[in-house]
Amino acid sequence: MCKIKMLNRVSIDGYFASNNEANFGMDWFIHDPEVDKAAHAIGGKMDKLLLGGTTYRGFERSWVPLLNDPSAPQPLKMVAEELTSMTKVVFSKTIKETSWANTQIYDGDLIEVVRHLKNHSSSDILVMGSGSIVQQLANERLIDEYIFIITPVVAGEGKPLFPYIKQFGLTLGETKTFDSGNVLLHYKLQN
């Protein structure tokens, strides 16, 4: 059985996105290529990405244009290519079709589909953003590992990552600090 790993940037006060939809909720993120490289190393190679509709739309608007943009910075183009090559499993009642390669859209039972994927996938599965997906999977204890990039910002408002969660325990796997002030925390679900 594969593992499901969540990766999210989080403010010190627990928000994973701002309310600023124009900037995809990322206006307070402090980007650092070293943090991204370390998070990628912890996560390992994954070929599936679980997304909710809002996060998917933001990713599609951000990453797809970079694929064919000759002036796009090479590191961003590489991320766009990696995301495009992954199977994107999108849970949405409103998205019916897309032209982004390797995208599967589901409007059915999230938990049932994820349990099936977890039992039948050949590699681990990544969840990014997608607060409502994270909350539902966390409540069912389907997320095996949590990777947080703690950004040195008190956001004050935004979208909380865990507003309606039943308590559960995590075991610290590793931590890394960065000159940017970001801290990477890797936790594993306690059995």
C-alpha cells in the first residue's frame, strides 16, 4: 500500500493560504529554492497529485502557461513540466473537463476513491493546498505523512489548514531551518 503525503506552506498562525484569490492565496509565502529542494527530497518521487477544485484551477492558471513560454525561468518551467507529467486527481463538483494533460476529474466519494488509489497505486501520492481535501483525509487518518513549510509570517487571516479536525498524534521525522526564515517540518502519523 502506498503512502499519502501532504505538503503545504503554513503561516505561523496556521493558515495555508490568504484570502487573496488574485494571487492564488500565496501573497505571504517566502519562496526559497533550498526549501523547495529539501521538501522534494523528503517527499520522494510521486506520480499522483490529489487536488481540490480551487487549488487545481490556481495550479492550472499558474503552471500551464509556463510550459510553452520561452522566457519562463528554467526552475519554474521544470516544476510546470513535473506537475504536468504527474497524474492529477481532481475532486470537484464544478470542473467537468480540462485540457491539462494527465488530469482525472472526480465528483464522487473522495474517501472511497482515495482508499482505492492508496491500495492500488505503485508510488506514493501527494496532496498540496486543497484544504478541504486535507481536512477530510486527515479526519479519516488517510494521510500518512505531513510536510509543512512554516513561513515566518503571522498572516492574521486566511484559510486555516485544520479548522474542523478530530485530534490525532504525529511523530516528528525531521526538521530543517533555512536562512530565509522558513522551517521544514516532516511528521508521520502515529498508529
